[in-house]
Amino acid sequence: TFQRQLQQSDCQNVLMKKVFDTHMLFLQINQSAAALKHVFAALRLFVGKFPSAFFQGQADLCGSLCYEILKCCNHRSRSTQTEASALLYFFMRKNFEFNKQKSIVRSHLQLIKAVSQLIADAGIGGSRFQHSLAIINNFANGDKQMKNLNFPAEVKDLTKRIRTVLMATAQMKEHEKDPEMLVDLQYSLANSYASTPELRRTWLESMAKIHARNGDLSEAAMCYIHIAALIAEYLKRKGKINIF
């Protein structure tokens, strides 16, 4: 009924936010497995009708949806885990199609951010969550329409990076009282995101805070110089500044 209004400004409008928040409410309030099955179906339809809301403009809706779906991937119900994994795979596939079969950069970035947030909020990373990651990989491997494209490889890379974040976070928790070891782990994680400046910057900032807290100001300064270099490189690629 309100499709025209929802599509205004490439789906970046107040009405779209309200409709999206209503969908999210069903995931944020405890539901039965039977009810969640219908919620996931509604979300598949919603993403399919309005991909611009998630893969264009601001990334707020994309990030919120990734967070809630990943939370369901850690659900105690095996059927809900499977449904959530299927929805997440569908979401990434739509991102790939929206980008003219080039990449899933936005969903990749937002999923990694959501994982980092959920580690603190919900303590994900156990066998249930690992099972959901395996389901997503199986969907990618069995998708005949995507077989000759780079999409399955991108999905595999994403799930691998999620596991890397989970493992690194677990190690950081073990060494939280050993600042040098903690920084080494964060540095390794930052390097693993050499191709994703936004996430690399996040970990470099975290490293800088640890150095500053320990009085290692020259090391903290080096982290910020590295961040400045990343930003300068990005601006150069965009043609915003000239660097000789």
C-alpha cells in the first residue's frame, strides 16, 4: 500500500525506518520457534522488495539487521539457527546481486561489526554459533546459480574472518592482564583486515588506547599515524586530496 512512499530517497526515509523497526521488534522480543519462522519469511520478503534500504546510503539498517540475525544464529533452537542462517545467506546473496555480482562489502563489514558487538553483549562463539556458520558455508557450496561466480569464495572468506575474530577475542580475554601480548593479538587482527580500512582502523584505535593507558605514548602515536595514513590513502583514491 505504501510502496511508493517507502521507496522515496532510495528507501532512506522516516517511514522505512518505522517499518524496519517494527520488523526488528519481533526479533528483539522473545518469540516461539514457530513465530520466528514467519518473521524470517517476512524479512526475506522485505529485503527482497527494498534492497536499497540495506545496501545503499547509510548502513544503519544493514547493521541492525545483521546484529539481530546473528543473535538468532546463536539461538538454542536448532530449527531457528537453520532459519536464521538461511536468512543471513539470502541477505548476503541479495547484497551480491545488488552490487552487480561484484562483492558483499557492506554485509561483510556490518556482520564483522555485529560479531564484535555480540561478543560483548551475548557471549556468542560456542558450538551453536559455529554450527550456524557451517550451515551458511553449506548453502554457498550448494548454490548452483552462484557456482561459477566469486560469491561462494566471499562467503567462505567472511565466515573464516568471523572465526578469526572469535578466536582472537577469546585469546585477548586470556591475556587481558598482559598488555604486550594483548597488543600483539590486536595487531595481528588489524593486519588481517588490510583490505578493509574501516575495521583495521577500529583495531588500531583500540591498540592506541591500550598503549596510552600503559604510558607508551610513542607507540600510541604510531598507531594514530597509521590510522591517518589509512584515511589519507582512502581520500586519495576518492580524488579528495593529492599526495605526492
